[in-house]
Amino acid sequence: MKMLIAVIKPFKLDAVREALADIGVQGMTVTEVRGFGRQKGHTELYRGAEYTVDLLPKVKIEVAVAPDMAERATEAILKAAKTGQIGDGKIFIYDLEQTVRIRTGESGTDAV
């Protein structure tokens, strides 16, 4: 099993969700998070005063997939989340040791 964690721009969430559904991914966990990468935030003007926004809003998507689906899921996220601008996000891929469905006790790929 593989765990894909993608941190993307919030407005790209629906596109990523649809792209993953199209390739057969059955579920995901979505969390609203804040952070920064190379862009280091940005400055904004509010009532004449300039201030720095260090932590930008992002969305973290967690998806558990079978090993043979990991590459397809990664490509689907890349295509759907890309804007070509700085701050598009990142995808982290981990080995997932075990998965157990609480309701039925199924484990491994059957639990996903």
C-alpha cells in the first residue's frame, strides 16, 4: 500500500477530487492547513498599512492506494493541481504498512 499526501492550493481541491475519482480512487481525507514553501508568503495592503502574510492557506489531501495505483494517482494530482505558479504544492509518497477497516476488520488493499 502507498499513502499519498498532497498539499495544494485550496481552489484546486474539486479538480483533484474529480481527477482521483476518474481513475477509481474511492476515498480521501481533506484537511485545511496553512504553510509556506519557497514563496515565503507575501505582502498585502490593508487600510493603507502593509503587512506580511507568512502562512498561506493550503489543503492537505491524504489518499491510501494500492501500489499499482500510486503512479496513476500521482499523475492525476499533478495534472489537476498544477497552475504553473509558485506555491502549487507538493506530493509526498509513503509506504503504508497496514490498513484495517474498523467496521469489518478487513485489512490491506481490501480495507481501502
